[in-house]
Amino acid sequence: MIVEVQYGNKAKNIPQVSRDYLAAGFSVMWAFEDDFTGDRFLLDRFERAFQEQDGTAFSPYTTEPSEVWEVFDPREWFDFPEDWQLEDPNPDCSHEFEHGRDEIECLLCGTEYRRHSESQSPIYRENNDPMHRVETVFVRVDDELEKPVPTDGLPHVHSWSGGHESSKLSCRERGCYAKKVDGKSEIVIEYTRKSADDLETRQMNNCRHEWRRTGDGKECWKCGKEKPDDDLYGQSW
Ligand SMILES: [Zn+2]
Ligand SMILES: [Zn+2]
Ligand SMILES: [Zn+2]
């Protein structure tokens, strides 16, 4: 339990410090002149501050660190980088965020996402680049429950890692069963507990494969599917 006594107009970032205390497991009350008479601290005001949740007292039993920003407006306490905003510019998109070249980016709409380093709030940048090419992406979800839920107010970001075939990836974040297949002109994301090796794009499904040698093996030049090992054996007989 921490009581922060504020004299006058000291430049302390109340929401930010509250968040840090909550994250460290402490309760905090911000006490001002009114909370004292002479040399005594008014205990009833202390209790009321926690009961009323009016933004002067926070307890880890009632408030998640990120919920501090439901009481305060981060825009009043921080500067945000240019073009970045707190509101999701494309809330209708069921964003599939992954690590892009420079920023975390939604595969579906190109919206960029970052965690604001000072407030720890998620912030977004709309992708207005006319040259930005959003690839054809299909998302298959059998059961919405298979999709990861945001934790501490932050959207899920896929962290892909390769499997047996380089075009077939699995998210290695805990609690996420997303698999991704990168074809020649299509990407499929599927939420499944199956192995990524079994996934194919529609193009791969409907393709009469023609294999040709690429850098590290053989893949179909039309759909991007890698030549299965058994085919290799088949040919050598
Ligand atoms: Zn999106
Ligand atoms: Zn994921
Ligand atoms: Zn093919």
C-alpha cells in the first residue's frame, strides 16, 4: 500500500505511476491537501477513495494495470508519435497482426500496431500508402474460441515459426493455434490444432503441380507448394 502525497502542482504522471504500482502488485492512493486536517490524515476519505474508484485510488484487487486508462485519457498525459492514434482506425477488421518489416502490421488491412512505450497502451497507424499491396488472405476459423483473446488490453500478434516446409508456419505464442500457409498469391491462416503440414491454399488444392528447382528444393512454380518427399522417391524409381 502506497500513499502518494501531492503538494501543489508537482509534475507526476498520476495514471502512469498508478499503472506501474498496480503492475508491481501495490495499491496506491493519491492524497491531496483536502485529505488532511492540520497534521492528521483523514481515514474516511482514504476508504472512500478506494470505494468510489474516482481515479485517486487503485488496488490490484479491483483494477488491472491497463484499466487505469479507463479513468484517465492518455492523450492528456502523453504525446503520441505523429500519425499514431489510440483508436483502431479499422475496427471492422478482425486484424491478424504479425511482425512486419518495420512495424507490427495487420495482414488483412495493413493497419500498424505498436505498444506505446510510455502509457503501455496499444496505438495504431492507418495504412494510407497507395502502393501497399494487401495480399489475398483467407482466414479459416471453425470455432471462435480457438482465436486468442487480447491480454491486458493488447491485441494478439502472431509470431510465426517454420515447420517441416518453409511455406507452412505455426504461431508459437502461448494459447494460439494459428497456422499459416504462404502460397504464390494467396495466404491462408487457419485456427486449428492440426499440424501446419496438412494445410494448403485453395490454389494448391486445385493445382496440377509442375515442380521445378528453387533455392532450397523443389516447389511448384504455379502455386508455391513444396514437392513432397514421397514424390521425390517416386521419381527416382
Ligand atoms: Zn486489420
Ligand atoms: Zn498467434
Ligand atoms: Zn501447384
